[in-house]
Amino acid sequence: MIGCQGGSRLVERLDTRSGLTFVSEAQAQVFARTESRYSRSARDYVYIGPVETNERGTREYFLWVGIASTLDRGYVAPETETFVPEVLYANVQDEVMAFELRPLSERIPRLASIKFYNPAVKLTTELAARVTVEQLALLSNESPAQIRIGLVNGQTLDFYLWEKSPGWPDFLRHAAEFSAAAGR
């Protein structure tokens, strides 16, 4: 079920196999980094977006992270250049927020086969971090122009906002409506 009434950018679906309902935004935010030593136009991408899972009223929130590249790894760029993200860092209100990343199949195993987002570039890796609605609101409201990915080997890579994003206002309204209804 796609909730696009009244211009909403929310996607809400029921996974009949797991019995879980999930909500996401229609599009993820896009961050990119150019590898100018290999190409002026090929890039590595990090996509981020909010996800809510709902199992019989128990809701959990995640920051979905998709990794993609238009570099031809193994041909133009060496295979060893591929990266395994461990942490996503975002500077929000002059403080660094760190989000511990794990494979999507570990964070949300029952929904590992679901495509929460469908970016333009084919994903090589899907990850997720557990978050609170407040953390998602901070990320959405601040809309950082840069994020940093911490790799398993200790290296960090900077990615820059690819295009201006409106954040996640529909998702946050949805989460606030649930919180208000639960507080009654």
C-alpha cells in the first residue's frame, strides 16, 4: 500500500510473509563522493532514509543506509578500494551523531528481502542503524550537507549531499501521530 494521498511521500506496506508493516519515505537522501583519480563522473553513493517497522503495535525505528557506486570496481578501480561501512557520522547542531551500522539482514532479519528504497544506482550493500524518532527529526531538520562513513579498517570517507532534500516531514508527522495516539 502506498500512501500518497494529499501529496504524502510515505510508503506503507504489509509484508504478508513476516506479518510486519513498514513505513518509509518515497525517496532516500543521496550523498556522493567523487573518485577523481579514476573518473571525473563516476562516484560512490550513500543513500539514507527512515524506516519504521510495526509488529502488532510495537514500533521500531531505523536509519536505512544503501551503498552504491558507478565506479567499475576491479576494472577501473582496484577491488581493495571497496569499503565496508561500520559507522555513519553526521554533524547536527554542532555535535557529531554516530550511528552504528549493521547489515540490514541482521537489524531487521524478517524484512531483509524487502526493498525499502529503490535508488537510481544499483546497491552493493544495505545497512541499518537503530535510531529514535528524535534522532531522525534532528537529521531531517538539520539536513547535513556532509556525512562521514567510518570503515571497518578505521578509515573515514566524506560524502556530500547530492541534491537538496526536503528531509522527512511526512515520516516524522506519521511518527508523531502514532506517539500522540499512544499517549492518550
